[in-house]
Amino acid sequence: MFNALVVDKDDDGKTHAAVKELSLDDLPHAEVTVAVEYSTVNYKDGLCIGPGGGLVRNYPHVPGIDFAGTVEASDDDRYKPGDKVVLTGWRVGEAHWGGYSQKARVKADWLVPLPKGLDTRQAMAVGTAGLTSMLSVMALEDHGLEPGHGPVLVTGAAGGVGSVAVALLASLGHEVAAVTGRPEQEAYLRDLGATQIVAREELTEVTRKPLESELWAGCVDAVAGAMLGRVLKQMKYGTSVAAVGLAGGAAIEGALITPFILRGVNLLGIDSVMQPFANRQRAWERIARDLPMDKLEAMVQPATLSDLPKLGGDILKGQVKGRVVVDLNA
Ligand code: NDP
């Protein structure tokens, strides 16, 4: 028997989450059984712990969109017992039972061997949010971003995606401007490597101007909404925005077409969920190489399975700082 956070739905449609004992027979069928060591709390986990918002297909459900651990049993030649693995995406924790469980059973295709230089806890301090930041930086580099081009903007900077993006870009030698709605997090963001702090209000006011002064050499945007509308107008000529999330809303407002036509700005959509194996492996190897582990440690807030119902609500309110790492054996 082992413990898991199980979310179930009442007859009246209300969801409730509780730590329960399960057996291996309860797990879904798939090739690889993993003893999960760490998982994390992402925005989608907040949705899945609560009413689901269409993400959860069937109840009862075990959320947790990412995890790292050790293979316990495998019907696939690529993995053997004792291998250290990491999983992100593929709708695990949404359509398939996920990482808020001491054991998980998943398809071999969804796993990545843990790269040298990262342990399972560090891999989850990075997690889906950090992998997405790495994929964003790689996309910006593929579109020409290099250190020395000017400040790179990171929105939602004190959140999970933002914190890793700030640390990663700074360690790669970029000047980093961090946008936050939490002025009290300035010291935290400067410690991660931000050289400039931009108040959220400066970028959420909608203006009718078709373009503004060219300020940013690149952007990792976790917020969208009004902020993305403003940021697009402030991008330097020929630069790119990696759009990752919509913590600030799905609608982009303002005179939108001008940055694309008159400044050749690129809007790159980044999705970590369906990334093919080769991309995920390349991104994890670069994380192990490029992300300073002392900065990663500064982002971590530890948690246990029983903390998750509250943390799921906190992340939806934008109140979580950095990365929450759930220790499945605590
Ligand atoms: P977090 O909640 O950790 O961070 C989001 C941050 O956005 C907050 O900390 C806050 O930063 C800022 N924010 C929140 N609400 C608003 C608002 N109304 N207006 C402006 N800023 C706001 O979430 P994550 O970093 O984990 O995820 C961020 C987004 O990225 C989510 O939409 C998530 O679903 C998405 N995502 C997408 C992935 C992909 O593959 N494309 C993968 C992972 C996440 P501050 O307090 O500093 O202002």
C-alpha cells in the first residue's frame, strides 16, 4: 500500500481532495511503474486539485503534472529497475493519474532519463515550469537572441516559470528585467540575477499607441492579457517573445498588428506538454548544464502531500513564490 492525493467528485458535483491509501492494482495500466520521490505544484495542478476546469476527465483522480523518481518495474527495454527518471507533460496528472502519489504507472514514451548533474529533487525544483522556461530560452536563441543584445524581459517573474527564466537568462549572460506585481519580491528577483525590476502596473495599462520605444531584446511571457499587448509594442526590431502562459488573462488588447508588420517581432508559442522526446532530453541536459543550482535552491518551497489542497488554491491566486517541491516520502 502507498499514499496518494485523490480528488473525487460528490453527487452534487463538488470536488474534494484527500490523502488516501492505494494499492498497485489501483494504478492505470502502462509500461513503467515508478517510485515517485518528488513532484511539484504548477498552475494546472491548482486547476486539477479544484474543480478541474475540463482538464480532469475522470474521477477519482490523482493530480500532479510532473514527477521524478526511480523505476520500480518496466515492460519496456528502455528502462530497468533502479533507473532515475523525470516526467513532464503528456496530460499526466490531467487525463492520466499523476505524480501526487508514492507510485505512478506511465508510458515509457513519456519519461526522460534524469540527466547527469541533477538529482530527483533538483529535477522537480525545475519541474514543468522550469522545463518550459528552458524551452522558451532555446526558442529565443533559435530566433537570434544572444547576450549583449539588450535587456530580456520576464513577466510573472516571481512565479514558477518566471523565477527559473530569470535565473537561467542571467546565468547565460543576459541582462534581465523582471516584471512583478509583488514589490516585496525585489530582493528575491535580484538574487536570482534580475538587473531591473519593472512594476506590473507599468505594463498592464492599455494604451492606444500603435508602437512604443524599443526596449526589450527578448521576452519570456507567462502572463499574456493586457501585459502582452504592451510588451509587444516595446520589443526591439526583429526580436521575439516566447509566450508560455496566461496567468493574467487570455485576451490580448491594443493595436496588435503594428509590432509584427513594422518591427518584424515574432510571437513564439511554447508548449511543454507534447514536446517530443529529443527536445525534452536536450532541454533537460541544458538545464543540468546552464542553471545554477544555488539559485534553484533559493526558489524552493518544500511541501508534503497534505499541504496540496491549500497550495493548489494559492497558485491559482498568484500567491506562490518560485517552485513548490512536494516530497512524497515526507
Ligand atoms: P505561477 O502562479 O507560479 O506564476 C504566475 C505569475 O504571474 C504570478 O506569480 C504573478 O507573478 C503573475 N501573475 C499572476 N496573476 C497575474 C495577473 N492577473 N496579471 C499579471 N501578472 C499576474 O504560475 P507558473 O509560473 O507555474 O505558470 C505561469 C503560466 O504559464 C500559467 O498560465 C501556466 O498555466 C503556464 N504554463 C505553461 C506551460 C506551457 O507548457 N506552455 C508550462 C507551465 C506553465 P508576480 O507576482 O511576479 O507578478
